[in-house]
Amino acid sequence: MSTADRVLDILLQEGGYRQLPKPFKIGSISFDFTHALVAGERANDLVIVIELKGDTVDDGVTRKVMALTRALDVMRSKRPVTAVLTSGQPRAETLQSISKVCRVLPVGAPTGPDAISAVRDWLAVLLPLTQPPAVDTLLDWEADLRAATAASATGELMDAVISAAPRGKEAVETVLADAIAGPVDAAIGDEGDEE
């Protein structure tokens, strides 16, 4: 599978993009890129995938991208354009020229076992954010706390602190203050009785 096809699969499956027909039209002008996609419901992006091969001329790529963005301007489109360049290595001048009119992601042609992951990393700006699992599902804080404390740190105080912890910092501080105040008040009361 070529890198351009990997880009297409990731954007379709993970990004919710829709593939445009080849060639696609803006106004009365036809444009033919390796792949062209538009974002789904939550975004407005137009993504063009350009596979740079040995016979690809950088000036031709620049002209096609410039023509596309100019056609969008004429149509008063608010659609941001991203050019994903795959397979070959574009010249620095090409990247600079294209980046004046759109976002450019020069993916190249990653190989090896991490190739898909590398392509996905390049495309991260085009993909929806994934929310990490809730911290509650990752941690069993009570078991971790009991394992980290010494066996001597058991008893009523430890149980009171652990039961107060879900209610927040203030609840734990109140339990600790009460635990300290009880013996201190008793000690002060004993001193007063001796007088």
C-alpha cells in the first residue's frame, strides 16, 4: 500500500473525511490530485494528497496548488486547504511556495513497522482529538495508598482519612485536625485539673 493510500485510509476511517471524485470541480475548473477529501460535520477542511513520484515536477505541483487556492478565493470559499505530500521529497522552494497559500504536511514515505503510526502522527492536526480514559478507571488510589503506607499506618485514623478523601482536600484536613485536636484538648484539660 502506498503512503498516499495510507493517508486516504486514515482520513476516511479516523477523521470522518469524505473522498471527492477524480477530477473534482471548483466552478468550471477541474482539478486532479492523487486524492482529494473534505472534512465531515465538525470541520471545513479540504485536503489534497499529492504523491510525488520520480516524474513529478515540483513546479507543476506548485502551479496546481496555486490554481486550486485561487479558484477557491474566486468562489469566496472559506475552506482551509491542506496539501499532504507523500512518497517523494519536495524541494525547499516548493514547500515555501505552497505554504504561502495552504498548510503543507510533507509526510514522505515512512517504512518499517511504525510506518502507519508515523503517518498518523503527521496527520494528527487533521484528526479529531481522542479523549483519554477517565483517571478513575486507570487508578485504584485506595489500594495504591494502602500498599504504599506501612502496616503500622492502619487503624481508625487511616480509615477516616481514606473515607474523607473522595469529598476533597478540606474533608481530609478536617479529619486530620480533629485527630490532632482530640489528644491536644485532652492533654490541656488534664493540665487544668492539676491546678
